[in-house]
Amino acid sequence: MSDFIKRMTDKARLNPKRVAFPESESVPILQCAARVVEEKIGTPVLVGNPETTQALAKENGVSTEGFEYFDNTSEEAKAAFAAEYVANVGSKEKIVLKKLPNNIKAAMLLLKAGKVDCVAAGKECSTGDVIIETMSAVGMQEGVTAASSLGIAEIPGFEGPEGEMLAIADCAITAWPDAEGLAGIAIASAETVKGLLDWEPRVAMLAFSTTGSAEHETIDVVREAVKIVNEKRPDIKCDGEFQLDSAIIPAVAEHKVKRPSEVAGKANVLIFPNLHAGNIGVKLIQIFGHANAYGPVLQGFAAPVCDFSRSAPVEEMLGNVAMLIIRAGAAK
């Protein structure tokens, strides 16, 4: 277990939460759920037929001690949940019953109803499926219009305000956000690092220009996003537009940024202007900077959901669930 994942599991253990796992017929999911119990960071709630899940676990030597279940193959269980959901949340019983046979939809309804604190999915289903069902059932965080992902990079030799750590977004979800979307990504990222890592967020909006050194319509989008964040959330330290070096190197910021800034040269959260830059950027620091990248943390929703990489080993999945549980605790 890496030091970072250990820190996350230690922190999650202080405030365990209920985690819905909709992909109950996946062996890695069962192994991850067992680790959640073993590490005492939460209670796994497996969506699906309990007998099928237990048989698969037994066949693969996975302990199911501490597991709970939501049996969406049981007509009685579905009817009881649907009636309770309609009474407490709203909607029509017919609509709820139609969604419940689908494990991902069922997990999101459990989250919306407060039966679980968070949902961990994506090992077998696509990121798109996770996002669509989360948006449909759970909705967006206030002030946020676009879903996004935040990665936590641990970069050997980097000396920033958080040591070798930097938070970066968005590297996986929204291809070309407008100013409102980009502002929402900045707000969600600030909330994520504050709740997850206890950092004071200093959010830099990146571009190929530093405070007017170049002009282009795409830079205007970044500038407008900064204004929106400052208007909507004046409590968040957010500034730009900055080139990367101006955002994270104090000497460069002193030379290039000729106005007071609480972010320039000391940013701990970097917001890329689009997914091209984000995807390229994270791979550059991984390949050439030998960085460890943790996450991605799916963000922007009204309740915490995580999306596993399909190739992720169980240890990495455990780290994602630990971060999810921490965020669920912060949200409460």
C-alpha cells in the first residue's frame, strides 16, 4: 500500500460510511468490498441477488463478512423500497420500479434516498454510464454545470505548497467546457481538495497566456470563468489566466504577474482549459516526471460517486473508495 493510500484509508477509518457497489458480479469489486471491511473504513452494500454474490465470492475465496445487500431481484424488496422512495423523495412508484432492476440505477436511487452515503462503480460499466445515471438520479452540486474529474499527482522532486502534491482537473470528463462549465470545475475541485486533503485551495486557471500576455477567444473563456468563480464563491482563492510556470513557480510569478495574487506561484489546484490539455498534461507528468496519479475523483455531483478505471488493481480501487468515503464524510 502506498503512503498516500494508507493516509486516505487511515482518514476514512475515522468516519466510516455506507458504500453501494452495483457491480456485485465482478470478482475485483467483491475483493475491494472485502478490503473495505478489512480496513474498517465502511460498510459495503452489494446491489443484486445476495445468493449469486455470495456464491461468486465463495468460489473465488473472498470473504463476505460485513457485507449488506439490496436485492433488486426481489419483488418484495423492490416494492418496499419504491413505496418508501416515493414517500420521502418523490417521483412515481411506477418510474422507480422500472429503474430498480438495473444495478447502477438502483445504486443511485439508494444514494438519493439516503440509504447509502456514496456509490462506487465503473469497473465493469463505462464512465459514461456512471455519469449519466448519477446526473439523472442525484443531480449536480450547486453552482456546477459540468461533471469533471480531479487527479492528485505526487511528483518526485516538485517543491510546492503541499510538498510533492498537486491537484489537477479536468483530465477525463468534459471535453470543451464553456466559461460557466470551467468555473464549475474550479469550484468542485476546490471543494474536493478541501474535504479530501484538508488543503486551503489556491486554484489557478491555466492558459497559454499570463494575465493578458496574449489574446485569443479561448483565453477569454478562461478569464470569464475566473470572474464567475470570484462572483459565485468569493471564499475560494481562484485566479488567472496563468501559464503553468506562473501558477506554480514563485520566481516566475514574481516576474510575470504584476498585480497582487494569492494564487500566482503558489497554486495547489490546476484547472486545465479543456480536456486536450488535461489529458496530455497528466500523461506528461506521469511519463516524464515519474509522477504517481491518484484518482480520478469524479466530482460536481450533489453526492459522492467514484468511477473506477477498468484496469485498476484492487489496491488502487481501495484508495478510490477511501477517498470517496472521506468526501462523503465531508459532505455530511
